[in-house]
Amino acid sequence: MSHNPEHARRLAQNLVELLAPYEEELIALERVDPAVGALRRAVGIVIAEACYAISDRGAPQGVAPPADDEASRTR
């Protein structure tokens, strides 16, 4: 299968358009309950990783939130 950059760009854009409303809802929920922040950050990371994998045909290496970030401390 050949890699068409334009097709990959459209797939990544479609993914962002599909998932962005969920991330926005999590942002709103985080204002009410800060504990939702960890989930919101996870969703953002998944969106970014998926777009990277689609557009560059490979999963990013070593992309993860730091173990000592604020969300980890609140758990």
C-alpha cells in the first residue's frame, strides 16, 4: 500500500473533527471537577498520537505524560 500524504492528512483532520467535541466537553467538565483533567489530557494525547500515526505511518516512540505530572499527583 502506497502512502498518499494528502489522504493521510484528510484522515487525520477527520479524526480531529470527530473527537474534538469530546475533548471540548471534557474541558468543560474539568472546570467543574478538576479530576477530569487526567482524562482530558489522555484524550488529547490519543488524538495527537493517532494523527501522528496516520500521517507518518508509525506510532510515536516515547510519547507519554511524565509520571510526576499534576494529574498523577491527584490520583
